[in-house]
Amino acid sequence: MAEPHPHPDRLWRNPEPKRSYDVVIVGAGGHGLATGYYLAKNHGVTNVAVLERGWLAGGNVARNTTVIRSNYLWDESAAIYEHSLKLWEGLSEELDYDILFSQRGVLNLVHSLGDVRAGRRRVNANRLSGIDAEWLTAEEVKAFCPIVNTSPDVRYPVMGGTLQRRGGIAKHDYVAWAFARKADEMGVDLIQNCEVTGFDLDGDRVVGVRTNRGPIAAGKVALCAAGHSTVLASMVGLDLPIQSHPLQALVSELLEPVLNCVVMSNAVHVYVSQAHKGELVMGAGIDQYNSYGQRGSPHVIEQQLAAAVELFPIFSRAHVVRTWAGIVDVAPDASPILGLTPVENLFINCGWGTGGFKATPGSGWVYAHTIANGEPHALNAPFALERFSTGALIDEHGAAGVAH
Amino acid sequence: MLIPCPWCGDREDIEFKYGGAAQIAYPTDPEAADDAAWARYVFVRPNPKGKMAERWVHTAGCRRWFSLVRDTVTHEITPGRPGGKA
């Protein structure tokens, strides 16, 4: 296994907020940091602040299960996630930081005839979009990932699976720190412990934010606050079709290398990979109720562990070391909202729900384009807020049953 | 999390299905509602950080719907009236 990257003492400055910026990004998570980086790198916009209520990269980018893939069903989703995956493929080099991006393959198991049809359909759709995808029979699943239980004698036997070999995982903290370091180097101010408490408007135009560290004027304001997006948007009277839910994850103790790829099963519902350090990292679905509490109900953990043990009998004696939750922002069609708002110069990036980590570079890239140009890039144009009144939803939930 | 069913008492939340925000009114004049108004009715729901009025149904018990007020940060619950208005 790879050696961890040696850390310099400081990866970024810790500046005092200036009174004014060209762009203020609210939220220094993965997406906010990536947005700051691409604003500076691609668009030469460096008079930028990324404000963070807590500490840098302490929210969902620190709490996710790091799965990276682009095998989405619909063209719009496939395009934006594939753009992101292509950025991942060059990211360690671009950011000069080994983010431990490992294309070990993402295997989506299927357990019913309906699943088989949906899986084959998705493989074909992906190929038409130029995305690598393969259909595996149960025997081929066993050959690719020998510890999966493909016996017909279980409650939901494995009937095959889809494989995206270019999918994989990365070290989430390194990703955030790498973006932060490069953004900081180019002059972007990363300001922690700076909570936005309101917005200053001039008519229908946003001209600044109010914070616990005083007002900050801004040419443009870009919201990037995941689970807290509706809280922020409500400060300018903007209603978002977003609900905040806990999404739980867990890790086992450190184990010898035992699992060679990412395995996901929507039907019995668990996804699991083995981190570079050796722990098994698992997740499943959201808790059903709205919450900002960063914790969920134990039965959700119990169910995903039951699924994991059925799929991987070898895991039955592994111990859970830690469970936690992040607060995910779920849109009605399970697709992100990324673009303009009815408030002039106010931009929104939210709704990534349970699948935001994989989108980090792609989301930052198109959001920076949208902010710099005042209009969306072709890749995020379909993800506009207006789709909920035009009806042009991107229904990944219903169509693919895709877990994240 | 224990949910106080007005008829069965405190039960674990695995016995319930969540109904989301309570008190969502159907558009009073549906013919007159434009696309934006319909979008608000169909897709936008309260998502407060703090006290939230919400609907639950005791699917694994009495199967009846009820309302309560729950804090979305602490998960502390204030029971509602039996048969409370949706």
C-alpha cells in the first residue's frame, strides 16, 4: 500500500477577511475549495474568499465514503460525472499532491431480474455516452472480486453486476487539502470560523454577506453549503427544493488487504471499499427524517451490516470501530442544482445529496465557469433551479435506483 | 430515536414511516396556479434547522397517521394531538 503523503507544516495561510472580494464562496468543503481553485486557475479570478463556518473541509468531504464513478443513466448526469472523472484522472499531477486516487473498479451488484435489465440498460447507456462499462455474470463477478458470496443459497443471490473499471476511491482529506493549498497559493483567501448570518441586497442584487466577523462586500456570492443550503437561501427569501437528511457511514478496524475494488449493492443496500490504510469503509441509504444533527438511527447501520455480511461472509468477524453521519442535501430528482438564482449575482450549488464527493473537481470546474461568466456551462445548464417549474427533471432516483 | 405514537406510546423509529413536513396546503385555486406556484407546491417543503412540524405513520403498529413537532438538531420531540391535522 502507498505511503501517506508527507505533510508540510502549513498548507494554506489563515488570513483575516478583507472588507471586499470579487467573489465570496460560502462553504469551504470539497466543492467550495475546488470552485475557488478553478476560479483562480481557469478564469484568473483571484480576489476570492471561501468562507467556512467551522473548520476547513470538516463537513461532508470529511464524512463521505470516497466512491468515484461516472456510470449514471441519463445523458446529463453521465456528462457531468464523466467530466469530473476525467479531472480526477489528472488531479494528483495538477494539484501536485498524491491524493491516492485509485482506479480499482466499481462493481454494482444486481439481485433480481429487474436489476439485471436496469443494469444492462445502464451499461449500454454508459457506452453510448463514451463511458467505460461492462456487464458481468455472477461467475465473472466472482472472478473479479473473489470474496463476494455468489452462492445461490442466500436470500438475494447475486445475478450479475455492472463494472466501471475506471471508478475507484481517493483519499478525501488529501483532495480537500490539495485544492485548498493550490487555491491559497494563487491568492484565494480561505477563512475559517466565519459564519454567514445574512446577505446584503441592493434591490434584487446581492452585494455582500454579513458574518460573525463583520460584513464582507462581494461582487458575486456563490453558495456551496450542502446540507445547510436551505438555511442560507432562506436568508434571502429563496425557497429551495432541498431536504436535509443524515447519511451514515462506518469503518472497521484496520485489516490486511482483502477487498480489491468498490462493491455496491442497491438491492440489499450497502457499499463498501477498503481504504488505503486498511479499514473497510461502508455506507448505505439516508435516514428517512430531516435532520441537521450529524447522526442517524442505529437500525440503518444494523441493516447495512446485515447486507455486508450476507455479501461478504468473510467480514462477519470484523469489528465496527466508528460510525458517523453527514447532512446531505437531497433534491426531489436526486440530481444537483447548480447555476443562477432569481437573485442577481447570487449562485447556487447544492443538491448533490448522497453522491457529491465524486463530483468534487467537476462541480468546482463548472461552478467556477458559471460564476466567472454569469451563465452556466453546457454541462451544468440542465441542472438549473428552473427545472422544477419547467418539469425537465433529471430523475436519477427513479430511473437507475442508483445509490451513491 | 423514540417516536411517541399517540395510540401505542413510545416506539423505535424503525416502526414508522416518515411523512415529511406537516400542514402542506393544496393550492386554494389550482386553475389559477402558474408553473412556479405548482413547482413550489409539488417540490418545495420546509427544511428548518430547529423545530419542525411533521407527519409520521406507525406502519409496523396501528398504521395511523399523526403529527408532532421535532427539533431537527437535537431530535427532541413534542407530541402532537391524536389525529392531528395534516
